[in-house]
Amino acid sequence: MGLRRGLVVHLALFAFYAFTLTIDIIDVDIGWQGYGWRMKYLTFINLLLQTFYFGLSLLNDLTGSYVKPSDNGGRKSKLQSFLDVVLASLAYPIGVFVVMTFWAIYAVDRELVYPKVLDALIPQWLNHAMHTTVLPFLLIEQYVVFHDYPARSKGISILLAFGFAYLCWILWIAYYADLWVYPILQLMETHQRAIFFLVLLAFFITIYILGEVINKALWRKEYACKVQQKRKTKKIS
């Protein structure tokens, strides 16, 4: 039953993201000009990430495995294990981060993140596909498919490595091309940017931990089985 539900969800979401990505690339001309092209925007990187994740999830449904602790001895495929790490460390926290930060800044001053002129250039549905539906889709994924979260230190390390790499990328663009990717950064002094970046990195960690808490709350029976299996293993050894 879990495999069937996962297959339906992954097929629908991969089709949605593949369509969204195609329309975004073909029909929206904004952002391709200038240094870094569209790859300087976290929203676009996240769109690629979500498409990649749900595409691999669909592939796992068809050729990999869907093994839970309660299956008593089922063997996970390498692809399933890889997807567990990707969901926990990248797809979920980055997706939620994009939605939360976009609408938070939008509520304060939309010109700092999504100027009004874009309303005539980007379809409203596409804006919501990139900045709104990402969150409920990820929550659906958490509810439908069991994901065995990696050790917290490993998951957060991967997430922070991504965050640091992206931070270096936008700082390089600001230095090399004299372009702040996000207008809000241009309004800040150097020390304010440093504080802002530290707050965002802390927010990344918070989102990761909340994702882990949600996962364990939704699948508490599976985690109870996992704990029991570990205890049995220790007794045997």
C-alpha cells in the first residue's frame, strides 16, 4: 500500500515539477542575462532539486525498494538510502526555506524579493509553483513515504555545506560582477549582512530539526520498531 501511494504521489509531483521547470526555462526570459544566469537564484536551484528528487523517487518506486523497519528484515536499496539523505538534508529544508523566506520578505516589502513588474512577466501559477506549493508537497511526501533520517550531525553537516557553498557563490557574484542577487542585501551594511547570514543559517538548522520532528511524529511506530531492532542487535552482539 505504501509503495502504491508513493508511486502515485511521486508520478504526480515529478510531472508537475518537470512541467514547471520546462515552462520556467522556455517561457520566462528573466534571469538568464548576466553573470551566473538563473543558477544564482535559490528558487531556481530549489526547482531543479525538487525535480531531481521526485524524479529519483519515481525511479526508486519502479526499480528500487520501499522498506520500513516494520518489514522485519527487508533490505533497502542504495537508491532508497540515498533518497532518505537527500530528502532530510536538502530537498525538505531548502524547499521550506525558500517558501518561508520568500513570503516573509514579500510581506515586509515585495520589491526586495519579487518586484511588482514581475507580475506581468511571470504567470501567477508559476510564482506559486516555485514559492508556495513546495511546502505542502513536501509535507505530503513526509506523510506518504517513510524516510529514515540520517544521524542529525550528518544531515545538518550536508545542509550547512550547501548553505555555505551558496553563500560563497552569491558573495562571489557580488564581488566579481558587482551584483547583489537579492536587493535586500544591497541595502545592508557589511556587519548587517554577516548577522543576516548567520540568522539564515540558524534558520536552516531549525527547519532541519523540525522536519526530523515531523517525520518521527508521523512515523513513530516505525521508529519504535527501529529502536527495538537496535536493542535486539546489541543483545545478540
